[in-house]
Amino acid sequence: MMRFPKPCFTDTQRTLGFGDRWGLAGAGHIQASYRCTFMGAFAQQHVDEIRGTIRQPSDVVVAARQALEKARYPNRWAANIDGIRSVDDIEWVKDAGFSLFTVDVSQEVFSDADDLSKDALASLCEGLSKEGIIQWDALCERFLDKPFEVSELLVIQLGKEKLMRLAVKFGRAIARADALMSALADRMPGRDTYEVELSLSSSPSPTTAEEHMFVVELLKEKGHTITSFAPRMLIGWESVVDFRGTRQQVERFMKAHVAVAYHEGPYKVSIHHGDDKFRVLPSIGLICGNLLHFKVSGTSYLEGLRVVVRKHPTLFNEIAAFCLENHGMRSYPIPCSLERDAIEELARTTLKDVEGSFIDHEVGRQLLEGMFAPVFSIGRRPNGIPFKEALTEVIQKHESLFVDFLDERIGRHVELLSTSS
């Protein structure tokens, strides 16, 4: 019998989100979790990933719970549904058993505001005020030329032009977040039964500390509280590969956002697409302390494919060929700079080391990651058997190897995050 049969609140305990598109990675995730003191969100999935893998929201929670029960897992655990962008999404997931709901309003961010003239900003502010999206006079009273002492090293003060720019850029995003959080509250048994994460992680440009503060301040005024905030990370922070920038860039970015999270909450800074950011993980772990929710998602999928490479290379070659031939149909948006020329070069290469060229190579990894939904939903072997069915059979047959691969790869993440904690 599990001590905690249901997912629990994460509060300000550092947490690690384990994405499992297979529904078969639970044992490996649990094994890796014993390397650290993070609370595990063993049921974690984006709504688009669930749809792309032809599953139901409850399947994610059930798969995680079954793995935890089998392992007699003794600790608290969480269940995070990511990517909520509509009331329809809420209706789809609300009864599935998740404890943490990520509301994503990235698509409502008007990034063009960064480059508009003062006159253009004033005109748009007037329009947003007439629509009732913002209340300009109230914004001025709340923010204009008032210093916010976020920390000893960070004081934020907004002049009129900067305030207009923030209002235009985030006005609709804040209104959307307010509407979705209110809709969630209306549909859940009580505010003490779930937590909320706010995400800007898919916004067009990296989130600044002043943007973070502005958005959360206004949502707090509307009566909303959050457990974590997911900023859009820096340019060069891409899916399933290491950060392309410098450690110093990440440290400056994280220090500013953690300072805002402590000042406005405290709540956690949520890092999306954290897979393989090995060079900067010790810095992130040290700077965030307990105010960290770190998500890995693509790792479990790619380590599953590593099992397929080792045990059924013919099947993997079929999947690789499918991805190369159909890379234009990538339907799940991931942050990556994968270019057609690089994919075509990979296709022309005679692959003596398939694992090294795909699973361990940046271009191959991002190609496979971006194509997971078509592989699961429409991909088929020459004999007509769906890739999803064939892949599941291989993973189930070689479960112990899958556990070992996950323990090693994800274990490396958690150990580096814990290096200085």
C-alpha cells in the first residue's frame, strides 16, 4: 500500500517533472528520483503531447500511480498537466487526477510591442482600455515611477513608456490568465484541491524580470496565487540539447527571476525543456534552491528509442526514415533551431553509428523529438503495424534496459542540479 496514493501539493519544495509519453517510463523515473531530494511529479504531460500520443489525460495519472504502487514508493508525489490554453482544455483534464495545472498564455503575448514607437503604444493602450483589457489610470497609480525593491541588487521602476510597453505586450495575456484561472476555480472542488503554474515559456522572446513582476503583480490583484512561474528562457535554450549560450547568461537570468519569485510569493521558477542542459544545471540548482520546478520531457522518449536502436534496429531505421521524409509535419511546437539543410545533410549521411547520429547528435535528437506526435499517431511499419504498437512491444519486452537508460540519463540531471544544494 502506498503511503501517498494520491498526488500531493508541491508548495515550495523543489520538484522535478518527469514527462512520460510512453506511459511506460515510471519505473525508470522512480529509480532516478532516489538520487536526489526533489519531489517527483511522476505524472507530467502537456495537453498537446497527450493528444499527439493518442491518450487520455487520466492515462497519464493512472500509469504513474501504477508504477508508484508497484515500487511501493514511500514519498509524496505530484501530477502536473501542462499547456492549458482554453476552457475546453480545462474540461478535458479537470477530472483526471492532476494536482498542478499549468496555465499557458504564451500565445497571447504581443511581442511586437518591444519595437513600437511611443505614439503607437499610446494608441494601442487607448484601444485596450476601451475594450476593458487594461485600466490605464489604475496601472499608472499602481506602477508609474514607483520603485519595487525586489532584492538588494534588483530595483524595478517603470517609466511611462516602459509601462505602456508592458501593458500592450501583456495586457491580453493577463486577461486570458485571469479568465482561465477563474474557470479552473469554478470547475474544481475547492482552491485547496489544486495548484496553479503560470507559463510564458512559449512566448516569442525571453521573459525579463520586470515582465515577470508586472504579470504576477496584476494577477495577484485579481486574487490569483501561483505555485510556480515558467518564463520564456534565453535564446539558445532549445529542446533536448544543451544550452547554446554561456553559464554566466543563465546565472544572471535565473538570479533575477528567483528574486522576483521570492519577492512576489514565494513561489517556484519553473524551467521547461530542461532536458540535457548539463553545463548549467549546477548553477540553476544553486541559485534556485527550493524555488525550482524543473521539467524533463523528451529524455524519456529518446531513451526509449535508444532501447529500440539496441534491440530492434530495423524498427528504429524505419522510424528514422519516416522522420526524415516527413519532418515538415512536425505538429508539436518545441524550441529548436533545426534547419532544413541540417536535416537533409543527416539524410544524406551513411549512418554506420545510428545511435550516435540520432540519439546522441543534436540534429538527430531534435528531429526525433519534434516528430514524436506523427510517429505515435500516423506512423506505420511496412507491414501496416502502427509504430506506436511496435514501439510499445519493444519497450515492454526490454523494460529493465529502459529503466537503466532512464536512471543514467535523468539521474545525471538530478545529480547535477543537486551538486551545490
